[in-house]
Amino acid sequence: MKNNNIFEKIILHKTSTKILYQDNLVTAFHDLYPKSPVHILIIPNNFIATLNDINKTHELTLGRMLLVASKIAKKKCIDKNGYRIVINCNRHGCQEIFYLHIHLLGGRQGIKEYY
């Protein structure tokens, strides 16, 4: 771990955050400030600051993040009606925590206004 931010504390179980999914590559949990009925964050277990910082060594982790998002969407029963996957990058891209993360958003129509 390089950055010592809230996401790293969640990965290491140093917060009261309920983890929905965790394996050796990624961790998923509910967003603290949800923008939709289902708002899950999926993060890599190894620090990557932004989408601009990925390289070929992250390929497996990035694929796992999307696979986990799809599995959670099915588990939360939002797969049939639809959901959004959002990755914000840098300040103009609305990234608030500089640790790469995916937002899985669903549970109602019209969630596009939030991102």
C-alpha cells in the first residue's frame, strides 16, 4: 500500500465498512454517499491513482473489476433493467479520491444526471 487513504483502510478491514466482495485483486463495498439505490465501489487492492496510471500489468485487475461489477449487478437484481459503470479520472473528470475506482450505479432510471 502506498497512499494510506480510506480505500486502503477498507481493503485492510480497518474501518467498519461492510465489504460485499474481496479477493486477491479487488474489493467491493457500498458507497458512503450513494447517488442511486445501488451504488457500489469496486477498487483494486493494489494502489493505482487514476485511470491514466494503468499499464499492461494491471490488465488482469481491471478485467476482474468489471467482472465483479457484473456479478454484483446480478446479485443486486439490477442486471435486467440496467446499470451504469462510471470511472472518474482527475479533477475535471470529477475524481474526488485519487485511488482508481469503479462506481456501479443502478436501481432506478435516470442515474445519468449524477455523472
